[in-house]
Amino acid sequence: MSKKERLILAMVVVEAALAGLWWYLASYGMANPDRVTADFQQVIGRTMGMAMGGLLGLGVILFLVAARSDRKAMAGKTRR
């Protein structure tokens, strides 16, 4: 499995975990309105959206680095 494929798999798993956490927190806020603040849904949405977006942006950069590393590895294999 190439580094690009491993990175994509890891990013999908982490993003799914964050989405699950987001879903849990949002449903918790709806089920318990007396235990959370009035702006709980907005804060959770903003925070989790920022976390998922930032991680996705980092994932794009890491994907480019992994692709470069894979190209170098293939070039090294063909030279030998």
C-alpha cells in the first residue's frame, strides 16, 4: 500500500470519527437543552467545522508530500 493510500485511509477514519463526535454532541445538545447554553449548537458547529476543515487542509498538504515521496521511491526502484 502506497503512502498516499495509507494517508487517504487515515484521513477518512479520522474525519469519520470527528463527524461522529460532532453528531453525538449535537444530539446531546438537542436532547438536553436544560444542560447546555443557548448558543451550544452554534459553538459546536463552529468548533467541529474548524477542526474538520483544518484537518482536511493539512491532509491535502500531507497528500502532496506523500505523493512526492512515492514518486521518489518509484524512481529509486527503477534506477537499481
